[in-house]
Amino acid sequence: MKKLLMLIAVFGLAGCGEPDQVVVYKQGKYQGKPDTRPWDNEPLALTGSGKWTKGDRASWETQIKARQLTQHEDKRIYQ
């Protein structure tokens, strides 16, 4: 019984010994990748839902509006 209590105490203390994980940022430096405009990406070929022309913002916005309408519950139920 004494060995079991010692074992529990050892594992309990080991769980408390985790060091702090701190990220060091360089001032003025962006650490991630730069973002691109969403309409400059290729439409996904697998889903078949993307029907915009790469680089054309107007066709991308039209596709996004059509996608939002299909996600609206009232519109989906009565189609």
C-alpha cells in the first residue's frame, strides 16, 4: 500500500513539472505566410461547387452568394 501511494505521488508530481511554453515573436516581423486574395485561387475540382474564373473577383463573389443561398435553411427546404 505504501508503494502504491509513493507511485501515485511520483506520477502526480511529474504531471506538475511541465515547463511553460512561450512563443518568442520578433518585433515587426510577420511569422506566418502572406495571405493571397481568395479569387486568385483555383476552384476545387473535387467538390464541383467552385465555378468561378481564377483572378475574376466578380465571378468569385457570384459563386459565394450562390453558395450562401444553398446554405440558407429556408431556401433549401422549399427548393
